[in-house]
Amino acid sequence: MMHLKEETLFRSDQWPIIDADCKKDQVIVLLKGKGENIVQLNGQKIFTGPTGHWKIRFTQEHFCLLNHTTLSFYTLTGELIFECEVGNDIFELFPYRQGVLCIYGDEGVFGKKLGKNRLNYAAPFQHTESYYDIAVQNQLVYDALFARYKPYTCLSFGMDSNQLFFLDAQLKRERTIELPFYTGNIIAYALTYEFGVFLEENRLLLWQFETTGQVSEYPGEFTYNTRAIFSRHEYLFMTVSEEKVQVFKPILNSWLATSRDHDDY
């Protein structure tokens, strides 16, 4: 038997929640105020600014906000320290090194300065780096999904492949495993040192990839606002709605309840 252990980290009765992130015992939330955007850290307001922000992420030492094509980095007290242009159609921001990886929703042109638009790295006080070659090598097309695991993995979305790539700290491929199920419908996934947990809209797949290779399937309802937070929090996944920020993990006997990755940034 399996059940989901859930916890509400933040609830808003006044302002709609736009986005949120968490790391260990910290929760940062982007709110839609009346004619402004508001950022709260652990329930305390640290930033008020113009509307248009739509993503917020912790970095190693700061947090960042995405507003249209501009990515801005702030101290945890809300002071602006750096901003840069990162282009259109960003699908996700994934914490990486001192900043974030910008993962894009298409293969369009980023601009004359940085070339094609698949995968770029942005961090405070650095020039934005294009990881185009890595994206092509690993077939990271459209909404590639990342998860931290020794230290990173990603799913390939190539038309002729169904693979899980294990990457080193420089995002170089170390090994590849063929997945025993179709990954095109995966919303989010997380890996422990023994198991992989993969979420689709109406089911959860548990894959014992390091041991028996067995795949177990469980019914569930998961939204596209769900993403993996594994290795940054005791829970595996986070979901954000306009009213609350929740985290959850599957509990299946004692081994999955206690097995988790202890790596930090």
C-alpha cells in the first residue's frame, strides 16, 4: 500500500500566489498584490515591486525573479544585486551552481549574443552562458526535466529515445539508463539512491532502478504546477496554487519513507 504524506508550507488568504520555492526550512513566495508584486520569505515581506514577475527561485545564496525576459537576483533581505536578459519562452528555472539554468519551451533563437535558445546558465555578476552543445548532445528539447541525483539527472525528450541521463556537476553525461515506460507524459520526477518516483496526471510510477528494475503503478491526481524539490527539502515534490503551497512524498513501507538524498547546494 502507498499513501502520500503532505504538508502545507504556506497559505494566502489575501493575495493570490504566483509562484514559490523552498529550501530546507525556508519558504519563499511570490504574491500578486493590488497593482504590485510581493515577495515573502518565511511569512515576512522582503520585496515589493512592479507587476509582471512570474517565477521565483532560491539560488545558493540569493533568490531570483523572472519578469518577462529579465532575470533579477536579490539578497534574502530583498536588495537587488544583479539583473540580466535571458530571452523569451522560459519553461523552467532550475537551481544550479551559483545561479539557475534557464530551460526554454521551444528551439527558437535566443538572440545574436547567445545563439540558440535551449539551455542557458545565469548567475549574479557573470555573463550568461549558453549550454547549447550540452542540450543537443543530451537531446534536451522543449520542456526537459531535471532532478538532483549524484548530482543531476535529466530525461531525454528525443523522438527516438526514452532515456534517463546521469550528469556530473558540469552536466557531462556519465551514464544512461533506458526507462521501462514512456516518459512523454511525465510532469515531475525525483530519485533516491534506490528508487525513482515519476508523476503523470493520473498516476505515480515507482521504479526500483538500482535494484530489481520493477515498476509499480499507483493512481493519483497531479497538476502541472508540481515540480521536484528533492535534495533541497525532506519532501520530494512541491505544488503551487493561488491559495497554498504544498509539499508531498509517497510513503510505501519503511524504505521509501526513510530513503532520501542528503546532498545540498
